[in-house]
Amino acid sequence: MLETVCREAENVLLDQCFFSFNGTDFNAFMKILDAPVKDNPALYKLMKRKAPWE
């Protein structure tokens, strides 16, 4: 049972992490990933908040 649950959890994660691109799309994707990170005040504020369960 545990093996099945672990395998299914792995499949869910792989479905969310696997990307398939043609050459042009891959280059565009890599360009976005390589771009400098922009400041995001809303994200910074969210990360500074204490989690409700803490």
C-alpha cells in the first residue's frame, strides 16, 4: 500500500515538473529563466507573514 501511495505521489510531482519544448520555445523559456529577478513587494510581504498554523 505504501509503495503504491509513494509511486502515485511521485507521478503527481512529475506531472508538475516535466516540460517538453521545441527548440525555439526552449530558448525563449531559458531566456526568461536567465533574466534578472524583479522586485516583488507583494511576495516579500507574503513571505514575511507568519503562517496561520504557527
